[in-house]
Amino acid sequence: MPGKNTLKTYVENGYYHIYNRGIDKKEIFIDEKDCTVFLHYLKLYLDTPQNLLKDKPLSPKLLYKINNLNLNREIDLLSFTLMPNHFHLQVKQYTKEAIQKLTRRVLTCFVRYYNNKYKRIGTLFESVYKAALIETEEQNLYLSSYIHRNPMKLKSSKFDYVQFSSYPYYLKSKTADWIKIDEISSYFKKSKNTAKSDIFSYQNFVEDFKENPEYALKELTLEEVNG
């Protein structure tokens, strides 16, 4: 029987939660460089060619990818987080094929990097990535909070995985054109709390969120809700 969200329905202008984890729950982001490389590939395919071509010198291979494989007009990345053994992406795709193109390109590049670095061969991820169609505005909004809370739950980790999520961009401590925060942020008066009683900030929405196991997001997330 197919796993949850492995049978995908791709629609134009659709919002999705994309996620996958390492085979046998293996760690896939072992150090900060692993995270940096994964995000480099996301940026490569999601940033505008104009921004990417500012980085010089560029190899012929990178130039080809920028000029021929870039997806910045086909898909937006709304939020993301990397975790020790999995990742989450919240996206809006404008064409039916955008998610397939993005995941194939990013994951192929990352697996090649990972296997070369750690002297291994074979599959890195447990299965084909999952893609859950987000059906309501409420789900889309709360999914960003769910994604950003994930690294905050880590009890002990080698480094701060929050810094390898889109949360610092939502709080305006980092900026990047290829991470599209405006749609979610527009629901809130401000990014950061300015007072303890400030309930209208995005920071409050994330950090003071009261989780409900019966909430509708259960069908959009990993089989283990705390993943």
C-alpha cells in the first residue's frame, strides 16, 4: 500500500508541503556544511538568474544550470527547515511540473555531494519525496508555523538548525530574494514581538502556538507528527 502523500496530485497555482527523510531515518544533515550545500542548490534553482550571475567566476556547469534549468518563474519557496534526518519545504507551484523539476534537481545534486563526501553509494532518502496538497488558507498559514517550530523542538543537536530554516528571514534578521515570505507575513502586523502581550506578531504565532494533535495538518505532515 502506498505511503501517505506518495501518490501526488499536481495542480497549477497549488500550495504544497514537500518533505522526505533519510533511509532508515539516517542523518542527512550531519554538519553545517551539509545544510549550506542543500540550501545552495535550492538557491541555484529558485533565485533569479540576474542575482545568480552576480557571483563570479562561474563554471560552465553552473552557467548552464542558471540559464537553462532555473525555476524562479515556476515555483516559490514560502518556508523551509532542515533537520538532522529530514527536511520540510512549503511551496507554491505555478506549473504542474515545477515541484517534480525542483525536487529532482536539488535532491540529485545533494545526493551526489553527500555520497562523495561520506564515501558511500546508493539511496540516501527512504523513498520518493512526499508532496501534500494544501487545500485551505488556514492550512497554508499554520503549516509555516509547524515547519518553523520543528528545529526548536530539538533537545540536543550539534548546531542550531533554526539558522538553517526560513524562520530568521521571517524575523528579518536575514534576507534573501529566493525565499518568499511576504504572503505568510502579510497576515501579521509585525515580525517580532515588541512586548510580551503582543499577540499579533509572526513570532508569537510560531513560538506561542498551542499544538493540537487533532488539527487538520495531521494529513499534511510526516507519519510521526513530531518529525
